[in-house]
Amino acid sequence: MSETPLRRFELRVNGEQHDLTVPAHRTLLEVLREDLRLTGTKHGCELGECGACTVLVDGVPRLSCITLPAQVAGREVTTIEGLASAGALHPLQESFASLGAAQCGYCTPGMIVTAAALLDQEPDPDVDRIRDALAG
């Protein structure tokens, strides 16, 4: 029986540095959820189509289900958990919750992370730009 090759890398997630050794085939999504126990980022299609697994890499939305950790080594990864500050929810998290925008809630973390990136780049986007950004 052949052993799964391991890969060692440093990953910065939500402002914290992590030194990890994981199977080389493991995706960023799997590392976030299984190794770092950051379960806000969700498994969805695992094909890079639905957006449930969206995280920010240096402030830009990225689908973690089709990203290898080595691809983001040395860069800042922000998950839905990382948007909160000093124990307070991000304004987008508060808005989604207060307006009942979560639906079932499964895709919500990816939508919020994507919306946060959009608003950081473009503080007053029009409806078409918002729809385009949240398209998945």
C-alpha cells in the first residue's frame, strides 16, 4: 500500500500563522475545515461553481474547494470567521441576520465574504454589479 505524500507549508488565516503538514491532495477548503476547524466555509459542489466555499485571499474572493493550500502560502486568507472583529459580527453578517437573508444558511458565508470583498473595492456598487459579484 502506498502512502499519501505529505506537504508542509505555512498558511496565514484570519491573521494567525499556521505551520501545517497535510496530504498533498487536500484542498484549502479541507484544510480550513478539518485541520483548522474553521467550519463556516462550506462544502458545496466541490467543482468551483456554487460559491459556498468562498474565502478571501489578499482581499479577493477565491473558491477554496479548487485551491490547494500551497497556492496561497504566504498570503492572507480570510474566512467568514475572520470577518468578525473583537467579538462583534461584521456589518454584513448583522444585516443578513436581521433581514432574514440567510435562507437555509448554507451558502450565506460565501455570499457574505464575496459581498465584503466587493464593498471593500467598491463602496457604493449598483444593483447589476452586486448581482454580478454574487453570481457564484
